[in-house]
Amino acid sequence: MPDGVDLNVSEERSATIAQRAAEAVPDQAVYLDSPVLSAVNQIRPFFESGAYGKTDTPLLLRHRAIIRMQRMFTRLPRDLDIRPVKGGGSAHFPLEKGAVLFYPFNSQSNLQTVTNRALRHVLTLHGESNKGASVRPASRMYDYVSIAGPLARDRYLQAGIFTSADVDNGRLVMMGDTFVQSMPWIKPARVTDAAPVILFSPTWEGYGGDADNYSSVVGMRGFMAVLKAARVLDMHRVVVKPHPYLGMLKPAMVREFVSGIRLLRRSGLQVSVVMRNASLQLRMACRTQLSRLTTIEEDCANPLAVALGVCDISGMEAIFLKQRIRHMVMAREDAVPEGLEAIYDRKSIMPHQDPEIALQDYLDVAEDVDGLHRDKVFGWVNPELEGMSASAARRWLIDYVRRDPFWSRPT
């Protein structure tokens, strides 16, 4: 169980929060409403990077029944300023007038919180993904929307959610990789690295039946691709990092995940699983059904050298691009992101393809293709942002929102 504190706020902790609020009313905060308490750990990397501030950006966590139940099994980070709130339009947010409220999730209760017009509301989401969930009509209810770059901008335009006027007048703010998660426990492999790994990061099953809500755990297709990639690269170590929600909606996914690990192990590969933040269902299945399972910690002091990443259409694509790690995407013909057709033609593995041939074709042009991919994904509304730290970029965004260039422009 991760180090942290229980969400059950004691009288002493309540008094501490009240005292802290009285001493300094924040001018910024993060609002988080999720049915899964581990969502806090999903956005924790943004506090670590400075995209959200540990010391000046409290996390307002909607405290509802399902969260109270999960607190019996999950603890929260001690080093974050987490303040339970009821949520909704009538909720009292301990923020100064004109404060900026960031939203890492497009949650239902956000519909009420944005009605608090004493605040400025900014949708950041918690990464950059080509999934349909990244482009929802509800995005229009926020004052400003932080996006990673041209690809996200074009997705919104093609979906008809925002207009060219919205873009031209600054409502969509390109912030590059500021709100793309960093994983300091991995690094791109170099020739001198003694034990590089293949990192397989399958996504979860997602809601609904959209083509892009697809996990390569289904049919063990991703595991088969990893096995063939190991042969091409003559590698023996594989690390598997499942999405935190994998298996929560479809128990069959957990069974296929376990079968996939067994497949890799039977093939002679050394397999380790990153269990931190994995769903309770997946953790229990791995511990009870996989004998002598090797787990691995996210050790930032000794990062893993990754020779190849394998992922689904998910936020992992942008993470690999940000950290300049070679990677291939498990995709389907009916879910190729618009604008990435030529790039996916060189770095994706489709169901009809032989993974070994696809991988070899990618490796021949990996640097060039990843460079083109990176240019599509990341862009900056102001050239100076590209060289800024995440904390400096956040301060720039807060100043930008307070200047309010979109809503204060002449009509």
C-alpha cells in the first residue's frame, strides 16, 4: 500500500486545513472528481513536474460515497495538499476571487463547478491522447482549454466542438508537453546500457464501443507483438505496465492479461510487471494466479533503459514522444487518428500485419518518423514556452487566463 494518509479527515487534519486556508487563500487549484481514488496518483506526476504546484496548488477532491468506500484500501500521498470538497455549483471552494481552477478530468460534476463565475476554469486533462474521450463537446463549457499542439487543435476543429475563431482568438492554448505526464523512471536506451527492456503499456477497455477504446490485451495481440519484437531485437527482458483502470469494466481482460504474462514467460523472456496503481482486480489476479511473479518499482534514481515501447492508442504515445523513446502503436484500421495516417503507416502494428516486418520497417526510419510525429503532437502558442520549465509554463498560463484575451476581446 503506497505511503500516504487516509481520506478520512480527522479533527486534527480538519483543523490544519482550516488554519492553512485562513492563512493563505490560494489563487489556483486543481479540481478532481473521479469514481476511482487512484486517479490522484494518475495526476500526481503533474505535481512532481511543476505543471501543478505542490506548495501553491491545492487539490480539491470531490468526496463522495464511492470514494469513502475506497479509502479503506487506498491511501493518498502525504506531500500533496488534498482538500475534500462536496462539489457542485453550491460547493465552497476556498479560493480567492479570480483564481484559476484546473481540471485534469472531464467529469460530470464539472458542469456545476464551472458555474462559479468568480473563478476561471481551465481544462488541462491529464495527458495527450488520440482517444475519443479527449474530444468531448463538454470541453466548450470551460473558459480556456489547454492542448498539446496542432493534432489536438485539429481534432477539436474536425469534431466541430471549436471553431477557427476560437483558435484564432486564443481560447485553445497550445502548451506543448506541459500537461503530458513525465515518467522519470524510464529513459531511452543507449548503446552503452547493459540491460535494456521492451516496455509494454496496454491501455484499458474504456467506456462504450468506440473503435479507439481498444486494448491490445484483447486476444493477447499485444503480448504476441512483444514476443516477436523481442526476437527481432534479440532481447530477453520485458516490463509490462498496465493502465490503472485495466480490467475494471471487463473481468475477461484480467484473465487475458494473466494469460499474456504466462505466454511471455513460457517463451523464455524475463517478465516484470509494474503493479503500482494497477487496479485491485488485476493486482489480486496476478498475485494469486502467477507464481513467482516479478514486480518492479518505478525507481527514478535508476531509470529503466527502454529500447522499444509498445502501446495502444492512448496517452502513452505522447509520453514516449516526450521522452524520445522509440515505440510502436497497436492499432486497428478503423481507428487510425485523422492526420496521422502516414505516420501510423510506418509505426503502427495492424491486425493483418506481421509484427516482425512492421517493426523492422519502423526501425529503419524511427528517428525521422518520430520527429514528424512529435511535430504533429507538440506545439506552443508562444515560442518562449518551449524552453520553459513546467512550473514556469503554468505561471505563464495563469497570467494568460487572467488577461482573458478571448472573453475580453471586443465583440
